[in-house]
Amino acid sequence: MPEPEADPIGIWSEKKLDILREYLTPYSQIMRTQEWCKGHYYIDGFAAKGRHVSRGARQLVDGSPLLAVQTDPPFERH
């Protein structure tokens, strides 16, 4: 099955994804150490496609769904 065409994104979206990328791993590490936390899930109510094309660099950029599944330690569910 061919990959669907990637949406173009601007610098503001790339910056948002950079922030999310830096945030996900520490968040997941912290949540795993909490005794009250029986599992932590990733829910993204505004997720778009898994990959985008940078308008500036013309390169593929992983979107928030792919960043979430690549997080280590992983989330219990997505």
C-alpha cells in the first residue's frame, strides 16, 4: 500500500514537534516511576498524518503520532 501524500508544514509546526520530541521521553520516564500511575497513555486529539514535508527544508518530518510510538520508555497505549 503506498504511503499517503505528506502534508506540508511550516516552521511553527516544526518547532511544536521539536518541543514535543524533547518532552515525551522525560514525561514517560517520570510517569513510569509514579506508584499511583498504573499505566500511562498517549492521546493526541489534534494528531495529523504520521509524516509531513517541511516547507523550508523540503524533507520528511515525523509527526506527533510517530514521535509518540518512538518514545522510550514506551507508553502503555496510544
